[in-house]
Amino acid sequence: MATDTAARARARDRHTVLFVGTSLTAGLGLEPDSAYPELIQRKIDSAGLPFRAINAGVSGETSAGALRRMDWLLRQPFDVMVLETGANDGLRGTPVSETRANIQAIIDTVRRVRPQARIVLVQMEALPNLGQRYTRAFHETYPLLAQRNGLVLLPFLLDSVAGHPALVQGDGLHPNDAGEQIVARNVWRGLEPVLREMAAR
């Protein structure tokens, strides 16, 4: 009984990390416990940090879709939002200005409703078939938004995974189990300091 009570108390004391993203966050093609937010939870637990990860990834979602979903997402409390969006914009050739405006609107909405929450932005990239001008502008959007809004910018989600057939599924885009381990390391590299800082407060 005492152990159960202590476990419930620890659960109440935990902060929440909300992962908002596309199929890359949802873990398309993987077992539910193999998506990178779940792998991050294991890293959190191993580090003894008081956070729980919630996976709010939706396959096929664009930045406009993520913006439309904000009202619903903001109904639940969270302390950190990890924002992975734009991949499907790039696949569709959405004008970079639209993607940038949508992400900025998401940031503004979160800041207005949950001003104490930390927002961590994930760098995304566009495929080269859209041309150098587009891919450069797409790439530059993320550091620009991070700098403008004082956000932590995580590395490209698929760094060291994209373009490696042994690390992706048959569609050539989504990580397989081995690739997802690398994705989790990419995210953890930038997220861990944020969580440690918050835990120390």
C-alpha cells in the first residue's frame, strides 16, 4: 500500500512533455512503444527525471493542421512542447512563407495560453527535388523561428537516418526500429538539458 501511494505521489509530481508532430512522431509503421517519444520516456526514466512523455503525433499532418489542432491540444496541461512539423509541407511544396507563418502562429498560441511552457522546435528539411532555393529557405525557417522566439532548436530529426536504406522502412522515408533509436538520440541530445534545467528549479 505504501509503495502504491508513493508511486501515485511521484506520478502527480511529474511534469509533462507533449510531442506534437507528424507520422515521424506518431511512429508510422512501428510498434506503439517503439516511436521516439516512447524511447525518450525510457531515457527520462533512466536519468531519473520527473517527466512523462505524451505522443501527440498525427500521420499526414501539415503545419496548418497542427495549428488547427492547438485549441484541442492546449486543453491538457504540459510543461514542455516538442514541436515537429513541416515535413508534410515540404513534401507538398507548400510555400515556405506559409509554413513559417503557421509555426509562428503555433508558438504565439502556446505562449498566450500557456506562457510558462517551454517550446522546443525540431529542425526539419525539405527533399532536394524541390530545388535549391526552396530547400535552403525551408532549412533556414527553423533557426530563424528559434532565434526570433528564443526557442531551443533540436537537430534535424532524421540526421544520420535519412538516405540510409538500412535505417528506414520500405517507403524510404520513415525510420525503422534501428533508425528510430538514432532519432531518439537526436532529440535527446537537445531535450535533456532543457529537462534537467526545469527539474532543478
